[in-house]
Amino acid sequence: MTIYQSPFGDCVVPAVSITELVLDGLALSGSRPVLRCEVTGHSLTGDTAADRIRRLAGGLKARGIGPGSVVALMSGNTPEFATVFHGVALAGATLTTVNPTYTAPELTHQLQDSGAVMLIVPDALLPLAQDACRNTAVTTIATLDHATAAPDTPCLEDLMGPALGAQVPVDLAGMAVVLPYSSGTTGLPKGVRLSHRNLVANVMQVQRMIGVKPGDVTLAILPFFHIYGMQVLMNMYLSAGAGLVTLPRFDLAQALTVLSRDRVEKLFVAPPVVVAFAKHPMVAEHDLSALSFMLSGAAPLGGDVAEAAAARLGAEVTQGYGMTEASPVTHFTAPGHNRVGSVGQLAPGTEARIVDPVTGRDAEEGELWVRGPQVMLGYHNNPEATARTLSPDGWLHTGDLARAGKDGYFTILDRVKELIKVSGFQVAPAEVEAALLAHGDVADAAVTAIPDDETGERPKAHVVAKPGTGLTAEAIAAHLAGCLAPYKRPTQIIFVDTIPKSASGKILRRLLKG
């Protein structure tokens, strides 16, 4: 058996909660701003952020929220996202993060599956939240805003209580502190059980390679509800005594203003942002001379695009690799060590295998398996999916085909899994197919991926209509708008006579063009 080891050696994981790690970093920041919204100007210093985290934890504990409780947070990037995340964690509870573009049915599924008893949303999402919470375990809906216009709805300030002085005792290695949802290698979204130790380990692993310093500032355009933004931005920067400027959604003009004004040196993005930096004429109007390092992750980045962006910016543009199930980083390209087309080297304390997906034997090119302290506990209430993805001896089957170079750099070649990656977000074909089949006039359906210059990929729907219904693509699109977030909706809908399937009924996607 060939096991690849990290060239950076082992990773020492301190026996603290992720919030204790972050609170230490906030103490380093003190009166310096660490979280500031570029749109509203709302700002938190290290001291203020720590106080709000402790007071929210105290208020939640007083309401009976603690070990065994699940709180849902549905929000874009704001300074108070960190308050809620770490207030819940300090109280000993579990947080499940929800994509704020979700429709009510998608939110309902996550609330039901996670068992959340509280949901926190911005004021603007309150009507959707109230609709989605029917037939769930949620007993309290609260808003992130400092005051809400809705009667009988508490706001974040109402949830505050006496400051909690210490972490509520929890099993750091065995309890899930966060429950983000991922489709894994196949199927519908599943809750990924990540422990305090998982999160702390990955922050330490990435920090060792990237070297964020107290007082550093970066732009937080990766969403905090997604594991990449949650860990590499929010938790790593705050725990290092560094700061973040948040944008609720990506806006190139605002992003360029922040990068120029705040002299940002390191930037973490997904491929569509790299494309914008490589091609958009607005980039030339701003002074980005301080920017020296840009890491792209969450989806494959073409070598030509990376080189074009690097040449234009005069900065190093690199790639990393990971997945929600690994908290997320397993491979990383450290500053000064770029290899075009590679996702970098194994993070400290991480091992890998390259395995033939058919025979299960070592191969030069095959499925990437990884093992390390950042690998998840398993999927929430889904032992079958856990057993398919995580071996008894700790190997996480990534579903991606890879090759390991002699110099320790890994290249992702293709995927075994069926997921479609849209701007770094996972789209499970099975989820879109289920939504299509819910339309009364659809007899059968299959979803495949098609390339897209801006997002990497987009879903394409192949639909068999029931005879005599006169079903149109426009009618299908209208139906999907009510049950799928925008990035999951097919950009192409075509009608076919039949969906090719195996004898066991599995869709043969390779026989569907595009």
C-alpha cells in the first residue's frame, strides 16, 4: 500500500474548542476592528466581537440551548455571522449553516433533517423563514438585525444574556459543532458532522502554510455559510488576530475598492472571481499593487486563466483542494511554491492514497483518498452514506480522480462523483432530477453538466414529457424557480424520448450529450 505523506510533517492540534481558539485571536486584536461590513459600515472590534459572542452564548444557555441542540443560521456575510457561529459553539450547541439563496422547500429539508430548534435570519428573509418552519422542530425564529419590525419575533439583541465566561464542556473530538450540508460524492444534500477538533486542526494546518499575521486584513467574499469561507476566512483570520471586510454578495466594484484602499496582500476566492480579475476592464482602474497572493479553491481553475490573472495582477495565483467533509482543506499551494495546474501539496498531518476505483488497489491515476485530523465524523443520521464515503480506518473517499507527482504535488484529473460545480457550489443531479419529477407533466428526467466560462459548469436538464401534455421548457423553469436555489436550476432544458439507464435503473449520464 502506497501512502503519501505531507512534506510539512505532522500537525499538532491544541485541545481547545474552535471558539476558544478564535477568542484568543480576538484578544490579540483588542480595540482594532476585525469585522466590518463594506455595505453598511457596521463594525466589530476584537473586544466587541468577543463580548457579543460571550453574551449570546449566555443568552442561548439561559434559553436551554446547549449540547444536543441545533441552531440554524441562514445569512450572507455580515460581522454578526461570526457572533452567531461562535455564540452557538461556546454554548455547547451545534450550528447548521444555510445558503441564503435557498427556497422554502430547500430550507425546510435542512431544518427537518438537522433537527434545528432555532432559526436566525436577516429581516429580509423572515417571510421565507416563517413559511419554511412549518412542520419542523423550530420553536424560535430570530432576526440578525438590531431591531425587527415583525411583532413577536426576537432580534439578535433579544437573545443576548449574561456573558458566558468559559466554553460549555463538550466532547471536542466526538461532538459536531457545525453541520454544513454537502452532497458528498452522490445523492441529496447531507449534514456533514464536523467536530471542534476537525475545525481547529484545519485552521492550524492552513495557517501554518499561509502565515496570516495579527493586523492583516483581507476581503471576505467567500460565503461564511460555505466551509471554505467559514474556515479559511472567518475562523483562520479571526484566530490569527487578523481582520475581515465583508460583502453580503460579490460585487466587483466594491471588491476592487476594498483591495485597493486596505492594501490587501492575500486573497481567497473561487474560479469565477479569478476570471473577473483576468478579463474585466474595471480591474485596470484600481491600484492592486499590494496584492501578492491569490488562492482559488472550491472548483477547478484552468491554468490559462490562472496565468492570465497572475500576469495582469503581478501576483501569484494558485490552487488548493478540499471538500466539506475535510473541514475543508487537504491540499494547499503555499506562497512561493506554485505549480500551474496543480492543487498543491498535502496539508500538514494529512495522508493520501491514489486508488483504482474498480479494483481498490494502488494506481498511478485513480480516486484520491485522504486521511487526517480534519476529516469529518460522518454524515448526520446517514450511516449508509457514511460507510460509502469513510472507511473504518479513516480514509475519506473524495470521488475525484487524481495523480500524485514525484515532487509531492497533486493534480485533479476528473471526477468519479456526479456532482456539478457551479461557482464552487455543489449541485447534486439527483436533487434537480427529483424537483423535475415533482412536476406532474414530467415522465422522466436526467441532469448533466455543461461547461460555463464564468461558473465552471452549469446543470442541463434532459426531460421526457408525458404524452399529450404540451409541456414547455418555460413551464419547467417556472416550476423549478419555486423549489431550487438559482445556481441549481438548469440553464438548458431539452426534451428527449427516453433516458438511458442500466439494468439496475441507474442513469447512464455518459450517453447523454452534455
